[in-house]
Amino acid sequence: MLKKLYRKYLIDKKLFRIFGKLIYYKKEWNLSWIDFIKNKSLLYFIFEIKKETMPLPFYLQVEPTTKCNLKCEFCTRKTMSKDRLNKDIDLNLLEKIFKENKNIKVVKLQGMGEPTISSNFEEILKFLKSKNVYLSTIINGTTLNSEKVRKLLLQYFDHIIISVDSIQKEKYEQIRKGAKFDNVVEGIKKLVKDNKKYKKKISINYVMSHLNYKEIPKTIDFFEKLGIPVGFVEVQNWKTPIDSEFFDEHNFVMQERIIREKIYNYIQQNLKEEYKEKYNFSFLMKSYHLKGKCNWGFYMCFITFDGLITPCCIRMEEKYALGSLKEKSFSDIWNNKNFKKFRKAHLKRIYYPLCEYCPD
Ligand code: SF4
């Protein structure tokens, strides 16, 4: 009897969660009910079905360029091979991707470069718009003073995310080498003003660590006053033990991990009452390990400017690729032995080097 009730409780809880996901993502990604019925990848995602062989992914992160106008301190771009730097995605590759994968519903433009400075930015956006996908991007905000850039962003994207990891001018400029804090804020203000006509979603992405957590309450206040919500992610180690930088990064990340509860309490004590309902930091009190829980590589993947497919955006480099679209079709790669091995490791929670130290 107890066993029956327990199982029923679990099933009910799962059904409740699935229903919540359906409602949330339908709204979030402007999807229709038909999309959920017709799109097998989306359906698997909602019902949390994971197998070694999966339908082609509905969610792609695509690297539009490896050009960047900054030299950020933490950026792994400096370890990229020189022949892959300062390159833009070829429109033919995008066409191939969409021709071979009919499940694509959501695309995020993000990678080792600043999307807004890719030389074929407008061309890419026009193509993606014609495919009727939910489109988002993450940018560094340095180009927002250009009217043309703001117009392209607001015209084509559903969600524009701007990375800002400090609201202290000096600290910001120290992290984002080459960026001017005042210019970025000025550009953000202009974007918000122009957005009155477009009403697109704009948010800030803030990577929190042991070095900047005390700024969080002020950061929320600062951007909320401009009318922009802030999304918080914990610092992650983008390296694996095969990389020489792994241990330095690991030590840095661990300094945040060991004070997660302290960070949570600090924010709770210092966040203005009016933001407490909107900003939930309870993730800091939960486990952060992703292995075995990750959706990447099952419903989502990352594609580099030159067609390499990796499972996710924190393993963007060439060495993490599980296949190349220059050599094979999307479906050949998606269920090849590399992807099956990756999925098996997640399903059985066994050792898999690429994910073993994720996120730290
Ligand atoms: S490294 Fe592995 S566990 Fe981590 S986000 Fe990527 S796919 Fe998921």
C-alpha cells in the first residue's frame, strides 16, 4: 500500500512538473500546441525522455563568429587555435543545418565571439527569421551605441541578453578588457528606449563568483531601475583535466562553491523586499552537479562556426566535438557512436571525461 502511494506520489509529481514545463516553454519560446505534438525532440524534452538514440535536437546554440572586440580575463578564446580565430559562420552551413534538421524551434547565437560584429550578421538574421524560430543571443553590449545594431537586434531577436558581471566601473573594465562601462550602460539605455516600439525581452547575464556576490543586490537594483531583469549563473569551469588551465580554473570555481550558503544568506539579507519574490536564489542551496541530469546532448547541442557539433556551450572547443557537419549529415552525427557513448554515460551515470568535472 505504502509502496503504491509512494509511486503514485512520484508519478503525480512528475505529471505536475510536465504540465508546468508545457505551459512555461509554450509561452517562453512562442510555441503552439501543434509544435509539441509534431516535434518529437520537443515532446521528449517535455516528457523527460532520454535514450541513447534521440530525435534531432529542437534547440541549437550556434556560433555566428569567433571575432571579438574585447579581451576578457576569463575568456577561453585565447587558447583557440589561430586558424579558427576571427572567422564567421558560412550561410551555406546554416542552410545545411536547417535542411537536415526539421525539428529546430529555438536558436541562440552565442560562441567564442561577439555576435554583433560578425560580417554577415544581418544575412544570418534574415535567414533565421525566415525559418520561424525563437531567436536569442548573448552579447557584450559594447556595440549598442550603434543605431544599426540596436535595430537589427530588436527587429530579429525575441530575447537579447547582455553580459555584465559588475556594476563597478573599475572592476567591470578590469574583467571586460577593452570595454568602457559608461558606454555600455549608455548603449543599454538606448536599447531599452528603442525597445518601447518592439517590446522584446531584454535581460542581463551576470556570472556570480566569490569575488562579486556582494554586488548582487545593488546590480539588481541598478538594472531594475533601467527596466531590465538580471539572470544569474554561477561561475563554471570551462576546462577539463586534459587542459593545462583546468586546475587554476578549478581552484577559482571552488572558492565560490564552498561559500554558496554564505552567498545565499548575504543576498537574502541585503536584497530589497520588492525584489525578493522575483529573484529566487534557492539554486544556491541545491546540488550543482549536472552529470546525469543534463539536457544537453539529448535535446540541445552547440554548433561551431565551422560546423563542429559539441554537446553544449561550455564545451565549445574543437577538441570536444563529437562530429563535423562538413563531413557528415546532422542525423549521422546526432546518433553516431560518440553521441551514444555520451548519452550512455549520462543515463548510467558512469565516467565520461567531457562531463566529469561539470560544472567544476
Ligand atoms: S559538460 Fe556535459 S554535463 Fe556539463 S553542461 Fe555540457 S553536456 Fe552537460
